[in-house]
Amino acid sequence: MKEKTEKNLGALGAEVSTEFPVKEMIDQAFDAMTRAYTPYSGFKVGAALLAADGTLYQGCNIENAAYTPSNCAERTAFFKAVSQGVKDFKAICIVGGKEGIPTGLTAPCGVCRQVMMEFCDPETFRIILAAGREEYQIFSLKELLPMGFGPDNL
Ligand code: THU
């Protein structure tokens, strides 16, 4: 995997340094989105989660006829990694759109942000929201979940 350093402006205007393969993550998120199981909403989401050792874990949303057992793409990726003993993460890339066609950025739902809070440092964990290979924005978890409640609070 080719490592790449890019500079981006975070949502709050602060410069965010990203020392991870952004383009590869976007590609993998788009690839995961093709496997989304969405017979009910038709809204497909793909995620690519970068572990500290450089491994990428893909995730897609998986819906259910009973609705509430549905799982978001981000949590699929996290739970795959954690179930394999991996708990250190650097970043996640998320893409989404009706029938798999992005019309803008897809931000993680509140439940997924809370799962990120369990395993990631909100200051350093990066969330890449992409609508295309050249169209993306990078946020810190702290920006998307200010004053989050996590393991350090207990
Ligand atoms: N969804 C995700 O997979 N991730 C998000 O962060 C937002 C929502 C999924 C859940 C459901 O299958 C569909 O998108 C519509 O809400």
C-alpha cells in the first residue's frame, strides 16, 4: 500500500495532516458500497477503516426486514476489525448515495460516531467523507462528536 501525506483543511479551518492513503481508502469504500444490502432504503454506504498497522477493513450497510437489526457500513467495518483482535485505528473513509450514486458527502450517524469514540482518539482519528476520488473532506472525530462520552469518562 502506498503511503501518502496530504494537507487538508478540516471543517473548522484548522490544517489537518493526513498520513494515510486517502485515494486507496476512497477506492475501497466505493468497492465496499457495491456490496451494501439495502432492499428497504436503497441507500448504499461503503466504508474503509484504516488500522494502525496499515490494514484496511471494508464495511457496507446491511439492512433487515425487521428494520432495527440493520447495521451501518462504518460499524460493519469496526466490528470486523475488532472481532479479529484489532483495536487501534487511524482513519475511516465513508461514501454513500441512493442506489450507490453519491450526490454529496455522507456523514456517519450518531450511533457510528459513538462506536468510533469507543476505540479512537477523538483528537487524532480522521473521518474522510468522499463523494468521488477528487471530492472529499477530512474531519477529526472531535469535530463530528464534540464533548463525546467515551471510555476515559468511566
Ligand atoms: N447508513 C450507514 O450505513 N451509515 C451511516 O452513517 C448513515 C446511514 C445506512 C443505514 C441504512 O441502511 C441506510 O444508510 C439509510 O439510513
